[in-house]
Amino acid sequence: MTRIPTHERDIIEQEIYLPMLIKILERDRLIIEKAPFKFNNPYLELVEQAIKLVQKDLKVTKDHLRKQKTKVSEVKRDSDFTMYSFIYNGYEEFHNYFNPRLRNRCEELLRIYIWRQKNKPLSK
């Protein structure tokens, strides 16, 4: 049984997913820069804006965890699972995450961050 409240665990999980998402977006940016698109800049701008939004949310997450004196660290990884250690209120808990679930959640977050930009009104 976990001692971490659900809302706090959601924030802790952001500490796992957001850095992964930044790595994915930075890798995609490099691919787009080299891709033979006729116009690379719109794609690059989309990815760069997504990176900025993720970095902003990651800063908020890190600040919250620092205030709560909560720490997150990867303990071990194999082909199927990744184990993380969460230190919350002086208690250490270990949580296993199924690697395909981590990948799928990153993909969901990528869609969210791209759509957040796409739905902004066009400036004239």
C-alpha cells in the first residue's frame, strides 16, 4: 500500500515523463533539421514551442517536489520494466513501470503539448 496521495503521485510521475518527453522532442528536432522538407521552419517552431512548454511545466513540477522534499530516482531498468524510487515524507517507496506504458504515456503527452500550441489563434 502506498503512502503517497494520488494527486502527489501524479506530480511525481510528471518528474518521470517530462524529461523523457524533452529528450524525444530534442531528438525529433534534429531529425526535422536534416529532413528534406520544403519548409522546415514551421515544424521546427512546433517542436521548439512544445519543448518550451514542457520545460516550463517541468520547472513547476521540480519546484513543487523540492518544496515537498520529495525525490524521484530511477533504480533499475530491464527490457520490460523500469523501477523508480520515490522518497516522500521520509518514506521510500519503489514503483515499477511497464516500459510500453511509459512510451504510451509519453506519446499521449506529446499530443497534448502539440495540441496546446495548435489551438492558439493565428496572429495577424
